[in-house]
Amino acid sequence: MPLMSLLGENCLEDAGQEIKKLGFKKALIVTDKVLREIGTATQVTNILDSVNVSYAFYDEVQPNPTVKNVNDGLAILKDNNCDFVISLGGGSSHDCAKGIALVATNGGKIQDYEGADKAKKPQLPLISINTTAGTGSEMTLFAIITDTDRHVKMSIVDKHLTPIIAVNDPKLMVGMPKGLTAATGMDALTHSIEAYVSTIANPITDACAEKSIKLVSDYLLRAVENGKDLEARDMMAYAEYLGGMAFNNASLGYVHAMAHQLGGFYNLPHGVCNAVLLPHVQSYNAKNPMAAKKLAKAAVLMGGNVEGLTTEDAANLCVELIKKLSKAVGIPSGLKEIGVKEEDFDTLATNALKDVCSLTNPVQGSKEDVIGIFASAM
């Protein structure tokens, strides 16, 4: 986890003083053009100005950050002699910034760090300021970078990727469009449920996952319907952070392993891919007794009545409640709707089983099984 996490309304204002205490001189701010255009970035630079910290910008981050994004940002960091990095945005900005900060101190290229624990040195200090409530990237040791040459999303998992400060101010989230709010919120739910049924879950990660599942179920629709609902935004920020705590330690499963391939192959939004796949993967996982028991409890957390139901039926209820919430917030009904093609299933399934996230799925299947899940989600 980060050494410090700032959460709650107006907590962005506290970040400046913490940066001042650390004695940093110049930041590379990693973000996208939209956040600069709408003035969100100015809120951050005003704070840096107030504590006499200078800055340079890399604002070309794409929704699925690429190797080129990392390389371009690294060049600006070096040209400006930046001694720390600030990421501003959602998972894309945070992941790109992690890639820049890691290569800055470890050398080589970002592809060298694909997989788990490949870095030997801590990354350049990173402060992650969140504007979405979903990925958890502002506090995790995960980064996902797209290798466009291979059409693959690289999973980079390394303790050296953890930001030193995470900032979750709900006021920065009120401008999120409905579609992004829905997709990122379902991403948070996916993190929590996958961590909950993971083969390496434990009582601590379960506690985080359970609270996150409950908060998403209670507040996501409110946040989608009224983006200015600060209570809903705040509770979704806590939900996504708790989801990050859960999967940061219990890892994930087939939903993410498969969604990473869809994102890398078709350049699709990560949260949407997760949301579409989530119920189908959990239906597959329910054949595992441990997973079925956890899903039955998740059904209760999502507001379901399991009285008189078998564990199997309660797990199936959880799957239906996921579908119901997904539909209510406007997520596409299937993969076909977002452009996925059946002729690509073989390649997608092959690569999904190579993804590090697949290792902790509660049911370990064959390539044919994964193809079957893709087919069921069409």
C-alpha cells in the first residue's frame, strides 16, 4: 500500500503540504488532454505553485496506455530533470506513470518488466491523484501497458510500482460522464468479486472485498444517475480503494485475464470488458465449492434474499444481480455489441491463460473452457 492515503472531500488540498514535506523540486504530471482542457490539471498545478514546486507535463496518455506513451513520457521526464511523478486521472494515467517511473530508475524498456517482480530498484517517487472510482491503480502494485506490436496488454506486477501517496478527493470525480462512471464502478466490483473468490484470498482481503461489494451495490447507480451526488462519489471512492486493497493482495482471475486480451486486441475500455465478462466467469467459477459459498454471500451483500436457497442457487442469484446492476448502469449486454469476433477466440483464450491474473482463478480450465466463456458472453 502507499505510505499515505488521502481520502475524502477536499483532501487534494492536503497533498501540497505533503509534497512540500518530502522536499521534491520538479514533477512530471502524467495525464490526458481532457483533464487539462477542463481545468482539473490546473487545480493540481495551483497547489504545486503554492508550495514552490515546479512541473512539466506529459498529457498524451491514451485510454489503454501504450509502450509509446511510456517512452514519450520518459523522454520528457529526463529532458526536464524531474525528481518525482504525479499521475492525474484514472487507471490509464496511473499505469502510464508507473511505467515511466519504473523505467526511469531501473533502465531498459517497459517490456522488460512484464510479469511479476522483475524490477530491482524502487521507481521514481509517484503520487497518484484519482479522478475516477474504479481501477484502484492509485494504490496498487499493478500496471497494465499495451504492447501494440503484439496486440497484447502486458500485466506488470511489482512491489516497486506502488505509489507513495494516493489521493481520492470525490470533488475531482463529479465531472465523470455517466458511461465512465458506470464502467469504472463495475471495474471496482470486478476487483472485489475476483479477489473474494481468489485461491489466495484471506480474512483481510475478504473484509475489504465484502465492504467494497456492498458499497458498489448501494452507491454506483446513484453516482451514475447524479454525478454531483458527493456522498455517492465519496462512497464509490472508498469502494474502489477497498477493491484495490483486496486484489492487491489476493490478485484476480479469469475476468481480468480475458479482459486484458480484449483491451489489447480491440482497444476496448477495460471496465466495460470486465463488466460484460464478470457474470459469465462467475457462473463458470460457481462449480468450485469455495467460490460458490463466497458468491452466495456476495448475493446478500448485493441486496439479494437467499433464504431457503441452496448454495448453488444463491451463487446463481449473485450472477443475476451482477447482470441486473450492469444493465441498470448502461453497460452493453454482450461482447458482440462492442465488436468482439468469434474467429478471434482461439488467440484471445491462448493469451488469457498466459496472463498472470489467471493463476488465482478458483477453477483452472482449458483453452476450450475459456473459449466457452467468451462464447457465453457474446
